[in-house]
Amino acid sequence: MPDDYPDTVNMASGIAVTFEPQLRVAKISGKQEDDILYVPTHWHEYHDEIIAVREGKLKVTLGSEVKICTPETGDVFIPRGVPHSLESFKGVSCVFTESTNPKDFDTKEVFFRNLLAMPGGLSASLLPAMQVYYYGDIYPVFPIHFSWLEKAFVIVLGGYLAPLLGYRVRYGTLKKA
């Protein structure tokens, strides 16, 4: 792993992600003045996700099912191809982990690092965001969910148009050059 990759990065006010081998640990402070974590509805083609709440509570929407997850809930398995979203609660601290199946899917950490390194951060414009999605196995869900259309949207905007206009992801790999 390159030396300039910090173990912990701040996503927003009161939200930090720590990278451990094959695991991401999200910590949400839960202070009233801090942001909530909201991960918009999306799906993955090549990996499953496993969410485990260690402290507090987290809202996980899996398809049309909404779950309020706590440490007692156990792991939430999110199969590839299933639309899902995550949301923390205002004023409630939370610590949860996110891992993938297959375990060695290091594309996930590169995705998070590229997402947080975009000019403008999480509120970046559409093209750089879709480029990060393209390289990260992430597809947004449209109001009428057609996976082939969502995938084409990311491929055209993130795989072809963004590079043509000069956009580049910051991190291509976790390996040292």
C-alpha cells in the first residue's frame, strides 16, 4: 500500500472511515451539529457486501425492505445485484463495518479513496462521480430500476466521456508504484 494513503479519512463532519485489511470501519459521532451518513441507493455487479453494526444503529434498505440494524441484529448480507442504501440517524453515534465477498475485492477501498479524493468531495459533479463508480463496481438506481440502463449510464459517462474530457481517478491501485 502506498505510504500516502492514510488509514483513516474524514468523509464529512463527524464521519470517518478507517481502512483495515479487507474491512472498512465507519464511525459516526452522532453530535447534533454533525452530518448524517447517507449512501444513496445503488447496486454492485461483482461483489456482495456484509454490513455489521458494532455500536449504535443504522438504517439499511435492502431492495424494498427497511431494517434498523444494531449490534444485536448480526451481519446484514447484501447480495450482488440487489439495490441498497445506508443511512445513519441524526444525533445517534454509530460504528459499523463493511466488507465484501469475495474477501480480496480490494476495488472497494480504491473506490472509497477515489470518491473522497474527487475535486469537490462528495458533492462533485456527475462525470467524476460516475468515473469513480465505473472503476468501483457501483451503479446508481434510477426511479424505475433497469440494471442494464444504470450500467450503461455509468459505462458511457464514467468509462468513456469522463476520460475523454480529461477526468482521471486519483488512485488506480493500492499497490506501490
